[in-house]
Amino acid sequence: MIELGVSEFSMIAVTTGKPKNTKIRKIVNREPYAFYKDYYLGLRTAIKSIFTQKRHISYLYDVSRKQSNPTKKAKFEKISGVFKNWQSGKTISAYTPIRECYVHSATSINCNPELNVVLNGEPRLVKLHFNESEKMTQVRANIICVLIKEAVNDPRFEYSVLDLTTGEEFMFKGDYDKTLSRVNDEISNFEVVWNEYV
């Protein structure tokens, strides 16, 4: 079974031509996932802990200041500010994040929204987007929202992607059935290219 993350799959799905094949080839040839190599792990964990461990928002800035790399420190501080602005003025209760997989054909897509919250009375699963070099778009967010909704299969939730590089929160907008069909077509096409490199 081929395993992918929801964010990396969405990026492949919106990429075309040779760059798409290059992304797939890199995934085929990469080392097994090691969470400790996640560039944003410290900040991702800190954001979750604000809710799960009832920490103050200033904790994000503490984590940012502890970064020894000046570029990483600046990125973390910017993201901390964006997250602070997003959550400001909202009534948020949080629960343990949900992890599920969307399986189609021979591919499993890990759907791991970092935040499982009740936001102003509405249950919502929020996928956090950190990487400014891989721009979040409405099309990508739609793909992510559909995959998480299909994997979690709980109609009580709203699903969103919070772009921590811009502060924009993307809710699903569009034709759900067409997006789901596109996802499955992309998986089929992905598997064809994958098998050329294996």
C-alpha cells in the first residue's frame, strides 16, 4: 500500500506535467517518514498544546525564540502571530486530534487535522498549513477538506485548512462530488506514475 500525507497529496493533485512526475519520483525515493525531521514540529506541537494542555498563546513565542536558526526563528514568530490573530476573539474548546486514513485502490492518505475544536459552538477539524513555498489555494483546500471528511466520516464536523502563512482559513467551496471524483482520479493517475518509478 502506498502511503501519503494529505498535504503532500493535495500538492501533487494541483501540480501538472513534469513537476508532478518529479514530486511523485521524490516520494518513491524518499526515506521512511521520521517525525523528528519535520521542520515545523516544534511549532505544530506548541499550537496543539495551547488547547490540549491549556497553555497561554505566549507559549508559541517562547518556542519561536528558542530556535537557534535565525531564518527558522523568524518563520516561527510570523506563524505564531498569524495563529494568535486567528484564534483571537473566538471561543474555542479543544479535544484530542483525530487521525484517519482515506483509502482508495492501493493508496492510503493519512488525514491528520491538527486541531479538533469546537469553535463558537461548531465542531471543526482544522488542518494547519505551514509551508509558504507550497502555496495553499482554494482548490488544494477543497481536496484536503474532502479527504478528511471522507476519512473521518462524521457529519457533525466542519472541515477547514488554516494557512498559517497568510492567516486565511479555507472552508470547502465547490462541488463535493466532483472534488471527490477528482481525488480518486488523481489517486489512479498517481499510482500509474508511481509504478513507473518503483
